[in-house]
Amino acid sequence: MIANNRRSFLGKGLTSAFVLTSGLGILSSCNNDKKETGIDRSLKIGEKQHQKLKVSFSDKIQKTPLFQLPLPYGFDALEPYIDKETMYLHYTKHHAGYVKKMNAALEEMGLKVDNVEQILSSASKYPAKLTNNAGGQYNHTLFWTFMKPNGGGAPSGNLSSAIDQEFGSFENFKKTFQDTAMSVFGSGWAWLICDNDKKLRIVKTANQNTTIADNAKVQGLPLLGLDVWEHAYYLKYKNLRKEYVENWFNIINWNTSEKRFDSII
Ligand SMILES: [Fe+2]
């Protein structure tokens, strides 16, 4: 069902130009006159190693910038399932905080990268102060696109077929995904990913770990992800994570998931 044409991870992705208009320009200009550092060499080694991995990343998917993209809808657009105040704090404080700290770490380290994927693909080589915040930027940038007003329902097309094939039915998938989200101990995420073997899998990551890191327990391209940090729901749902997880299915933007899947099969 799923095609076998695998794309080499980051082959084109790491070399493709990504024009940045903020922080990176400053970082670049700061580093133009520097000789290659140990970190630069480490990054190059990480890139070479990662090109050997099978992770299916599509060069059709835009890499994650080092700055915060605009929220694709208003803070109140996902009411009543996610309240306006939670969205405001989540985007302007929590997500923005990760971006700020990621760029501060890059500057402190004198590390020049074009996108967040470059950091995460060598996550095992970098300190937590960089990778945790880069993960926060990656995960949240995706998270906003996995939701939309009047979303929900079920996916269609290739993704629908693949879900039926892998999980038996959409309802089975939904239950497994929700159970996984409920099983996250403390802070973390639940994901639907397409793994190295083009197989759909439901996994969880702790804190701001990602499924694209070179040291991820299970690697794969995220097709859908749910933030189950308390900052994502506590104002409205208090300790009732289950209610949040169930309601979230009313605002899923399946178009995003379908496009991401179609780009790698
Ligand atoms: Fe979050």
C-alpha cells in the first residue's frame, strides 16, 4: 500500500536554502569571520551520519525556521475546545520562550544553522539547553498546524487507507492515540508518525523530545501531534486531561496530516 521509494533524509533538506529574516541573519554575520569550531565540525559529522539514516523526510516539507511563525488563526478560534487565554499564553509565552532560549543558546555556542531540523538531526551532540528549546520550537510550530477551527472528522485519501490498514479502523486508531496521550507521564507529546519503514506508528515523547532527533527512541516524520503538557489545557480542563484529549479530536486539521503523508509516500 505504501510505496517503497525512500528519500534520503536531509540530503537535499540540509542543503536547500531557507531564507530567514530574523535571528539567523545576525548569527550569520557574527560568524562570518570565525574559523571552523569544534561545534561546526561536530555538525558536519552529524549531517554525514544522518544522511545514512532511513528516516523519511520530505524535501517538499518546509523546514522549521529559527523564529516563531504567526499563529494561523486567532487565539479564540479553537473555542470551545481550547480557550482563548490558554492559546494566548501557550503561543506568546511558552512557545515564544522556547524560541528565545533556542536562539540564545545558538548565539552562546557560536553555532550557525539554517533551520531547527539541523539542530535536531544532531541532537545527541548538543547540550540540553539547545535541544530542549529547539524541540519546543519544532513541536509547537507543528502543533498549531495540526489544528483548525471547525476541524475534526476523519482523514481521507492515502492517509485514511494507511490508518485502516495499520490500525484496522479510524476508531481503533483514535482510541490508541488517545490512550497513548493519556499514558504520557508528566509532560510530553503523543504522535502519529511515519517511521523509517514507511509504517504508521503511534508513539509518545517526553518533555520537548522529538521524533526526528538522531537519538529519538522511535524515529519518523510527525503526521499528527498532541501537546499534553499541562500548559496546553490546565486553565480550562484542570486535571481532566482525558476530556482535553477527547475534545481535541474536534479541532484536528487532517489536511495538514494528509499533505505530510502524501509528500513522503
Ligand atoms: Fe506546549
